Amino acid sequence: MIKFDSVSKSYDARTRKALDDVSFEAQRGEFVFLVGASGSGKSTVIRLILREEVPSSGRIHIAGKSVVKMPSWKVPYLRRGIGTVFQDFRLLPNKTVFANVAFALQVIGKSRAAMSTLVPDVLETVGLAGKEKRFPHELSGGEQQRVAIARAVVNKPGILLADEPTGNLDPATSADIMAVLEKINRNGTTVLMATHDGDIVNRMRKRVIELSDGHIVRDVEQGTYGVAS
Amino acid sequence: MRAGFILSEVVSGLRKNFSMVLSVILVTFVSLLFVGAAILLQMQVGQMKDYWYDRVQVSVFLCPPSSEAPTCVDGEATEEQKADIRESLEGSELAPYVDKIYFEDKAEAHQHFQEQFEGTSLEGTVPQEDMNESFRVKLKDAEKYEIIKEYFSATPGVEEVVDQNQLLDRLFGVLNVATVVAVAIAGVMLLCAMLLIATTIRLSAFSRRRETGIMRLVGASNTFIQLPFLLEGVIASAIGATLSAGALGLLVHFGVTGWLQNQATGFNLVSGVDVLFVAPILIAIGVIMAGASSLITLNKYTKV
């Protein structure tokens, strides 16, 4: 589903590479943690998958398609197959929960009928049924992140990218969010989650890829956050 | 669905940036008013040229019954003198310069005079007997008018040689200068309008960066993201262009048709019909200008 093949990326020729010869592959339906210190290259991986950046060298294939050679007009179609969730939720404050989720369908030209079936469905999945008419400021952080997850997966993408999705949440709420992500993963969506949260990684026992200074230093099934544990 | 969404984005954008949109409308309005004025001036020049150049270029006016010109001391030009003049005009000496000759008698002269000043205070002021008979001469080269003038300067029976074009050319000169001034002002104003549109779109894109960021993330196409901004600029500028066409129409209706035409100029002046022709040009200029500056700005500020 996601395939990196000797990918290097440098933002500036003089500074060191953000990613250096990174290769990994995530299968359909896999759940992968991307761990590592700040500046280790986690965000660069996510930006490359979304094709917000192109690699300096190497090949990236998403769902079998080369992202590097993709003409820019096709990029939106690539992104329709990828859901993305961030630490800061990125909701529209003047729209209701329903409208925030529907927005993702609206701007890719989906019909009103599609919205009225897909949006309640996905809100049910993330556990927000009954809160459609609330505004983001009326929700807790955990609920806001659920809205963001609902928006990311409403179009049923094959891949869900999560960049520190629990970074702003307390441990209990984080666990709830992880339960939602796991549920989505069980439905067949490949989940790639960049995180600092060792507890979560240790509890989930999923595949862990660790980055350090742009290199993959560890890639283990059912791994933990730190090598020692 | 899509059209409805884009439209609602456009409306909200226009409302959020109301003061900027208003300034775009006003600047476009003023600049296109000058463009329209320049076009109308040139249409006026063209109309007059069409009318006159095909007709006569030099008029050799013959002595009327009473004239104070030294060549007319013997009174009205005789048949003999007329025959001499015609002979000279058709003769070999002037052949390289003269293209066509046409004799206008008193009845025709009077009729033309009446037509020309129809509806003005001059209509009917000169009786037919007092009109000049004349040879109307079309030159091969309009610049060689002096030769004809010299040639007949002392010919008995010729009152005056008048080059119609020279009178017109002076007028055309004034109109052309006015056109250049109008175009120059319009150019500066159009540049202002383009920069203003660029700034407006930057502001608009900045105030909606949250929305556009999410739109990009969930895979909205570039066109879909940029179209509302583009339409915002284009609509504002189209409104300005429409206003300028309307103002031009009012100016022509009250200023030219309502006032200048009554000042007995004797020319056909531009009218409301010509404004109808200019209006789509102005709107097209406004739309293209706004579209171009929007696209350039958008490619800079809302990249994928």
C-alpha cells in the first residue's frame, strides 16, 4: 500500500538530509507506528506520502502508483485515497460537526445524498452519533479529534496518516482515540501513525519503524517504543 | 452541488473583503471609463474619416454674385471662366495630382448645406442664390493640396481653394492627443486595478487558508480551490466594467447626443449605439485583466 524505495530528501543542499536512503513497505490493512525524536524525519515521511514534497532521490509508490512521477493535476486524486489527522485537529470553527465532516465530501464534488448517508455512518464509527449539530468549541479535545478522524475517513480512503494524533490529549482520551484508529484499521484501512507517545506504542504491540536522523534504525513487528523495553 | 458550493464561497469571500472588493470595482470602473472614452474618440475619428475622405478633398470655390475676394472683382464666375478652370483641372499639368473632379452647382450646394445643418439654427439661413458653385477635386495624394491652391491663387472666377482634410486633420490631431492621454491614464489605472486584485486575492486566500488547507488535504482539485478566488476578482471587475459602460452611456447620451450635437458641429457624432458596441469590449477587458492577475497571484499563493 505504501512503498518507500531508497528514498532520500534534503530540503536544502547544505544541511543534512531529512531522510537518507529510507526503504520500507506497509501492506494493505497494516498498522504501523513511526517513532523517533523530533527532527528524525517522521513528518517528512508523511509529507512525501501526501506529495506535499517530492523526494530528492528514490521511489515512492502509494497503492501501486508512483508518486514521484505523478503530474501535479493528479495529486488531488492521490489525496482522496489518503485520510490525514493532525495533532491540532484542524477543524473549521464556524461549521458544525456534521458540516466539518461533510466539507471533505463537498469539496470533491460528492452529492448531498452521498453526504447524508456517509456522514452519519462515519460519526457513528468514531462514536459521535448525536453530536452532529455541535460546534467544535463545544466539544472536548478528544471529541474534536474524533471529528477530525471522521473527516479523514469519510471518503473511505485506503490509507490513514496520523501525525501525533494524541499529542494534545490526556492519556485516557488518547486511549479512546487509539481504539477508534484500531477500529478503522480493522475495517481494512492501512494506518501509519507518527507518535512520541511510548505508552500507546507499548500497549498496542503493532509494527514499529524507528527513525533517527533520517535513517531507519529499527523496523520490528509487535514492537515497543524504546529498544530497551 | 459543486456550483452551489463554489457560489456560496464566492459570496462569502466578497462579503468578507467588502472594502477591498469595493476598491477593485471603483478602480476598474474609472480605468475602463478611460478605455471606453479612448475607443469612442477613435470611433469618432474613424467615422469622420470615412465620411470625408471618400468624398472631396479639395474644394475650388467659384465666385458667388457678391464676394470681396480680389479674384472676384468682376462678379460671379462666368461660364467661360468655369470652362477654363475645368480645362486646367483636367489638363496635363495637374494630371499627376488630380484623381476625380466633380462640379457642384448651387442647387446641390444648397441641398448639402441644408442636410448638413438640418435641425440646427443654421438651417435655411442662406438662400440658394448665395451658395458657391464649386469644383470638388479628389487628389491622388491628399498631401499635395498646396499645388492646387497655388495654381488657382490668381485665377479669375476662383474665390478660394479650401482643403477640407486640413481642417479635419487639425481636429483629428486634437482627438488623437485626447485618445493618447486617455489610454495613458487608463493604462496606469488598469495596472492599479491588477495590483489591487492581486492584493485582494492574497488577503482573501490568507483569511481562508484554513479552509483551503483542508481542501488540499482531502483532495479537492486545484480548480475547485482556486475558482472561488478567481471568480471573486472577476466578478468585482465585471461589476466595475459594467458601471463604466453605463457611465459612458450616460455621458454620450447627455453630453454628446443631448448637448454637443445641438452645437451645430455639422458632424455625425458617436451615439448610444456605439456605446453598446464598446460595452462588451470593456467587460471583456475587465474580465481578462482580473482573470490574468488572479491566476498569477493564485499560482503563487495557493499551490498544491
